[in-house]
Amino acid sequence: MSAAVEAREVSVTLGRARVVHHVTATVQRGEWVALIGPNGAGKTTILRALAGLVRFAGAIVLDERGIANGGKLRWPDEFVRHKAADILGDLALTGARIRAHVVATRPSHSGNIALARALARAGKRTGGTGPAMDISRIMDYLPHRYPFLLVDRILEIEGQQRIVGIKNVTINEPFFQGHFPGHPIMPGVLIIEAMAQVGGMLLMSHFEGQNVDDKVVYFMSLDHVKFRRPVVPGDQIRFELEMVQFRGKTCRMKGAGYVDGQVVAEAEMMAMVVDR
């Protein structure tokens, strides 16, 4: 027995993520149908019981015999691509970057999510990718003081390769008195200075365990500096920097600043550690 069924919303919930497909189907009682979304991406929705023929734009329709209705794969390895996208999407639920080599055999959403939860729990127990540094620890490393200390907190440190720090921008910043009266905008040079100070923390991490009281970071060059949008009071700038090259006491870093997920500035810089 077959019947025409229209499902206005077929959804699957994974963690906090909810994926919705709009489906019209002519179905055969008791069968299974799998829908793979357009471009081979997204989650796989399994429809139970009423499935036989599914009309879904750009979808690959599977039944118990294989690809249904004369469908064709867009790539020879489309199913592998889809599974790889599933793994990436599910592990993204950790809310953190995962530096790992993942080997998966017959992966499933439930298994992927269980792994993501286990990684998140382990991250909380071990402090994630690195210990956060409050302003007191920052002042142990950087010689800057008010009004020129432009880093409020270090959120992440991944070994000696990557660092994330924030700068909270308030109307009480002294530079807003003159830049500009009635139209406060954080000077671009100070955005880059704040980025450089976060980068200085990353450079100083190469001297962990040594006495850094008599050392200071000098910046030697700035390249490819770009300002994307203004920074105003109330913004929080998130700086992310990566170590591109390190030799002796000299390094090259690449960084960007974000406000609400949007790039506000980016630059490449060279710096070195010298004795005071």
C-alpha cells in the first residue's frame, strides 16, 4: 500500500542544533528512506515507515536497494564527503578548536556527539587548550601600565603556536576625549598595539620558566595591516594570533581582531625579545 504524504517540517535535533527539511513524499508503508541534503552537506534525516519516493530538490534518495529514482551521485566519493561533514559538524558542538587526527569507522551522529561531549568534559577538567591569564598574570609578563596596557584577559593559549586575548573597550578610555569628541572611535594604531601586546604574550611564552623581568618585546615591522570597521565604546575585541615563524629571539606572527564575530583589523608583524 502506498500513499502520498507531505511533511512540512522534518527535523532532527543534535545537541542544540536543529536541521529542518521541507519534504514531499510518496511512500510505501514500512520502508526506510534516507535524505542527503543538497551539496552533500548537513545532517542526514532518516524517515521511518512511510517512505518510497521522495521529491527533494538536490537530494540523493536512498532506499533498501540503493539510490532511488535514477538518482546520480555528484562525486564518486559523495557518501564519504557526507560522513566527513557530519563528523566536522558534530565535533563543532564542543565550541572549541580540536587539534587532532580523527579516524572514524562506521561513524554515526550519536557516536560523534558522544565523542564531542567527552572532549568537552576533558577540556573542562584540564583547563582546555591552555590556562587563562587574568590581568595580574598579564602584568607579570608585560611592562605596560595604565593608560597603555591594552589587554584585559588571555582566554586561550595553544602551546607556543596560538593565543587568544580580549580588550574591553569602554567610554572611560582616555583617548576617547580627543578621538573624536561626540563621535568616539578607537584609534586604529591602538587596535594594532593591543593586538601586538597579545602577540607579545605569545612570544614571551617561549621563555616560560626563565626570568622575564629584565626582558621586553620590541616590534620590528608591520605588514598587510587592514582596518575593516570602527571600534566604539562597548565593544569587546577578541584578538587571535598565530606564530608563523620563530628563530632565536625573533618571530613572525599573523593576527586578527574580531568584534561580535566580524573582523575589525588584521596584520602580520615581526617582533623580538631584548634585554631592558
